[in-house]
Amino acid sequence: MRTVIALTCLALLVGFNKAMAQATHSLSVSRHVSVSFSESQVDDILAAASKMLQKAGSPGACDVTLKRIGPIQTFTSPNPKGIIRNTTDRDAVHRVNFDSSVINVKIVNEIKSCLPGNTDFLGCGWPKKFRSIIVVAHQHFPELVWPHEFGHQTGLFHRPVDKATALMSPCPLEADNVQVTQDECTCLQKGLGGCPHLKEVHPGCPQH
């Protein structure tokens, strides 16, 4: 009898932990008026990003689902061509169509300015205080860039790596075998602002 009770309790505990490990986050998506981008394109990116994170049964799996909430909105910015040229452009785009209850994604044509001292970005979640993500419309691996920038919004920074297989790599991301650590997964599951007290680090991309 004791054995049965113990096994029952263990099963309940395992089920509880599994349920707690699942997380779904909603994204409010807007596009610059100069950008052509459909809701089906957004949904495909988020489905691919979720599949990449989950990777059921493989090392580095993280049970996080990203989904669109509401229709795609549009916005204008200081640059009519949808190009982020400087911090003024960047911050103006961060501020438009902002909803504090969800993750905000803004789609533009180019990002020339994000972090100080660098140019040409595929995504920008900086400064984190805006709780907003800016992404380039046309790129090879948006299913990696979008959750990477989302990771910054949870409190994650880049981590030192030898190869661009880590989701939070400072290097351009590669499509194969993308990994997250358990600590990173915990932050991704908590969502927006979930890990606010992490030590700030900015490692460079290794040159080979």
C-alpha cells in the first residue's frame, strides 16, 4: 500500500513539474508601412521558433511556445523607408504600438543602429527598458533571431561561445543544432522581464 501511495505521489509530482515547465507567450506584431509582411508569415515564423525551442526529447529542449495575438498593426517612423539609422529612429520604433501586457515585435526593412559601436543588425532588443523587439523583415533565419531577441527581453545577455549554435550567441546564428542552457530556458519560460538581475556581459563573436 505504501509503495502504491509513493508511486502515485511521484507521478503527480512529475506531472506537476512537467506542467510548470510549459510556457506560452503572446506577441503583438506591427510592421512599418513600407514593409509587406502577412499574418501567415508571422505565424509560420513563430511556429518554427517554438519547434526549435521545444526540440522534444533532445538536449537543450525548452518547452516554450510563441504565438501571435491580434492582427498585425502598422506604424510610421522618422525614416519613411523603414530603416533604423540611429538611436532616434530606434527608440521611436520601440515606442509605437506598445502594449505593456505582451511582447511587442516591430518589423522594419533595415537596422543600421542598435547597440553602440556596431552597424547592421537582424534584430534589436536594446535598450531593454522599452520591452520591445525590432526585427528585419527579410532574413534567412527569423525563427532564430526572433526568440534570440525575446531572450534579451527576459533578461538574458549573450554568452561566450566557440560556435554560433547557442541561441544567445553573439555571432550570426546558424540553423542547425541550436541549443539553450537550462538556466536560459528558465528565463525563456518566465517570459518578459523574468530574469532581471542577471550579470550584464557583452562577449564578442570569436574570429576563426
